[in-house]
Amino acid sequence: MTRRILTAGYGVIAYVAFLAVFTYTIGFLAGVAVPKGIDDGTHGPAWTAVLINLALLSLFAVQHSVMARPWFKRWWTRIVPEAIERSTYVLAASASVALLLWLWRPLPETVWSVSAGWLRTVLWTVYALGWIVLVLSTFLIGHFDLFGLRQVLARKTYTEPGFRQPFLYRLVRHPIMTGFLIAFWAAPDMSVGRLLFAAVASAYILVAVRFEEHDLRKQLGEPYERYLEEVPRFVPLPK
């Protein structure tokens, strides 16, 4: 019983950490409602800011990709209980994003700035829509599985959800990533720093989904192969 309580508590802490960092990130990229936005902070030489920011983005990319690979999970679950493997991944990802938000160096020079009020409203609406698409997509495939809560609260042996194609997943293969891409680029005010963030994060997504699809091919076989042929990766296309 004590072990179950500790396991559940660990999973809840990891999930709360994710919620806090995720919510802060929305405000960080928008530059609103948070103590430090993407264009705030200590100013210094541009080359130093670029190097530091690239290092922070690279740290997240390595953590996020390596810990998601099946070979790493097989090795990792020899060290940590399988029930908290996903929560540990979520906690590590949240920590790497929190470090990025904390240490990010601003590059506030303007790349573009939209002055028309109606167009700014449209872009902010699209920005919000990107996050809505992202969150909705997590619930469609099992939000609490994705963030480790169901694993730590399971009374019996946990089994992963089977392969399904709910709603948005019938339109694109990676609606979560589509939501990220929308949020990264829907900006009425684009600074050099935010452009760097959006460009590098988008490049990472393009690479990361290929590794994910490679793993899913091996795991799911022919049904996923058909899915790859029938459904586009990010952008819905007419049949």
C-alpha cells in the first residue's frame, strides 16, 4: 500500500509539474501574463544569446527524443519501476523546458509586427487555436496515459491503449505537433528570439516524428503502414 501511494504521488507531482510548465510556456511565447516572456531578460551580445538558446533547445531535443526510444525504455525500466517510467519522462521533459524558460536569452529585435487590429486579433485567435488543437489531441488518444497518470494509478497490470484513429487523427497523423507548429508561428509580433525558437523547434518536430513513425512501424505493423499511406503528416488534405 505504501508503495502504491508513493507511486501515485510521484505521478501526480510529475503531472502537476507538466501543467505548470505547459501553462507558463503559453504565456512565455505570447509575452503575456508571466514574469518573463521570450523577449524579456538579461540582454547581452547576440552571438552569446544564440549559442545559449541553441544549447537549451538541443538539451530538450536530446532528452525528449532519447527517453522516448524503445531501447532506452527497456534499459530504463531495469532501474526504475515500470509504473513510473512515463511519469519520469514527463518530469524530465518538464524540467528541461523549465530550464529553457528560465535561462532563455532575449533577442528582441523585430522581424515583423502586425499593426492592423483585426489581423492581430486573427493571429492571436490562431495562436490560441494551436494550443486548443494540441490539448484536444492528447485527450483523443488518452491524455492521462500520455502523461503517466493512468500508469501510476492502475490497480492491475497496465496495458497501453491500442491503435486508434479518433477525429483529428483521421485528418493528420500528428495533430499534437500540428498544434505546436500553429502556436509557434502564429505571432502578430515576431522577434529574432521567437523566430529562432520557432525555427529550431519546428525543425526538431520534423525530425522527431520520423523517429516516432519508425518505432510505430515496428510496433504496429501493417495497420500503421496503411495509416501512413492514407493520412498526411501535418496538414489535412482533400481525399
